[in-house]
Amino acid sequence: MSRRVVFAPDSFKGTVDAADAAAALARGWRSASPGDDLVQRPMADGGEGTLDAFAASVPGAERVALTVAPPAPGSRAVGTSWLRLPDGTAVVELAATCGLGLVDPLQPLDAHTSGFGEAIAAALDAGATRLLLGLGGSASSDGGTGALAVLGARFLDGDGRPVLLGSRGLASVASVDLSGLRALPPGGVLILGDVTNPLLGPLGAAAVFGPQKGADPATVEVLEANLARLADAVAAALPAGSSDGAAPGASPGAALASAPGAGAAGGTGFGLLAWGASMGAGARLVAEAVGLADALAGADLVVTGEGRFDGQSEAGKAPTEVAALARAAGVPVALVAGSITADASAFSASASLTDLAGSGAAAMADPARWLEAAGAALACS
């Protein structure tokens, strides 16, 4: 009896994109069970691959090419694109403008988000009536100041001069002027976030994500101090009562810094919230765009996955959203990941590429091969 199986992985960051991961899993499954009905719905959560997911699933979507500023000193200008949807919405992905894969070697103190701001500005100049901004996979920890500066904000030192780009410049921020920021488009700005972390503290941008951007423990402390200084300066620039839902007595800046998702993309979530953007769940919105719920109707199994399944995976990542939709539809869920370091007992089956390949290095050297192996193993389980 044939089975209907849906493959809905996120990208395996730095090795294979979501579409190629879904295809490799399906090839492996078909090699072991050729009579099954296989459906591919590659996913994203606001990070790498978000633009591709919308482009593949929204009829009439159009890529608009542009070149943006290098994301760090010594890097090259980035050829990228934003996506125009038929209703006038523009999708802009931070990872495609200043992501981790665009900075080598990593520069946690000097990487910045200017290129992201240039892509946003280009979409607005082209008449975008609404913005969907994918956050995730950033190389920077500048609190979004590079992007906001392109959009008209000013971040000044004690002498009234613009500070340097990147986190390093935040150490000298004395004042912030948001009055020159471009107006939001008529339909607003929605952040497609992949995490719920606040800006500061042990669960904040520096502590949790700084090491992924190349920061050692001492540098993490510098990043944290610089983001705290930025938060104070932004708080002084915001009018009283500008933050909805703030605790009684809390300043607008404190409310924004503690908002879920403010720590996304090195604090870019915080910067965009200060602009007036709203926070959304990236994985849920991508799932809607790709029609995942409809694809699950009548399915016998859904296979999801990502590069590393860890403690952060439960905070808005694509596999968690896929699993929630599948369980609501009464469909079992299997997990494939490059490595699995968190409890995966909630899944009906799981496969680690590291275990199949014998090491993480071997898995990363040929991810398509081991994704195929994972698909075949799950088909036989």
C-alpha cells in the first residue's frame, strides 16, 4: 500500500538549501519505497531561504536584483535580490544581504546591516506597499543600526559625529536621532523572526548568538555592553508611550529591548521595532505561503529538519512549526538534522546526518548523500 509523505525541511545552513534538502530526502525515500506519493514543501523561518520559499510558492512573484554594500571591512559588495509579490508586498531577506555566509573570516565587532537597509530602501523606492523582512543568519551584532542609518536614522558620538558601522561603533553612541527615518509603507512592516530572544541578558543577542558569529567570551561581553548602550540611547530618543504593551513604569526603550524577537539577527529585531515594525512568526507565515497545511491533508508522514536540532529549535524554528501543523492534522512527524543535541522524543522517528556519516565533518562534506541516506532509512523504519 502506497504512502503519502510530505518533505518540509528548512535549509541545512552553510551546506544545502531547503529545496535541495527536500529533493535529496525524497530521492532517498524513493530509492527504498518507489511506489509512495512524495510531496516537497521546502520551508524557512525568516532566515536563509525565506526569499526562495516565497518565490517558489507565490504565483507571479518577481525577483528584483540589486547590489548592496559589503557586510564587513574587507568583504565584497553583495549581489542579491528582493522579492516583489503581486499584491505590492516586498520580501527582503537579511541573510541574503549581510548573512554569515557572506563574511569570511567572521568579524563579530565590525560586521553590519547596511546592505539590508539598502535592500529595504530599494523596495520602498520601487513602491512596495508592505514589507516582510526575514531575520536570521546574520553575521552582525549591530542592533540593526546599519540598516536604520541607511533608512535615515542617525547614531552619533559625543561630538555629534556618526559612529562607525558595526558593534564597535556602538561603544561610542551618545545620542540617537530617529526623526529622519523613512515612513513605514501603507501596509506596514512585518518582521519574519526565527527566534524569540530579547535584546539583552543571558538569553539575548550577544550571549546566545554572539559565539555563532565568531565572538569569544570576552567579545560576547563587549557585544552585550555595546547593545545595552544602544538600548539606552534609543530609549532616550523614543517618545513616551510609543511602545504598546509596556509594563507599568517601563520606558519605551526597555519595553522594546525585552520584546520577544528583539535579539533576532544580532539585535536587528530591536532596531526594526524602534522603526515601528511588528514582530511575526517567520515559520508560520512561510508555512502559509507554501500551503503546508493543504499538503498535509491525507498524508501518512511529514519529514522536517534543519542543520542542527538544539535548544533553540523550539523557539520559532521551522521544524517546530511543521511539527505543530502536522500534529494538528493528526500526521506523524519525523526529524532529520545534521546533528541532534536536544530531546527529539516528540518525533515519531529521527535521523542524524552526523551519525549516518560517522562525523560532522563527513556529513557537511557531502550533505546531499547523507540526506538521501536519511530518507532511505526513514522509509524503511
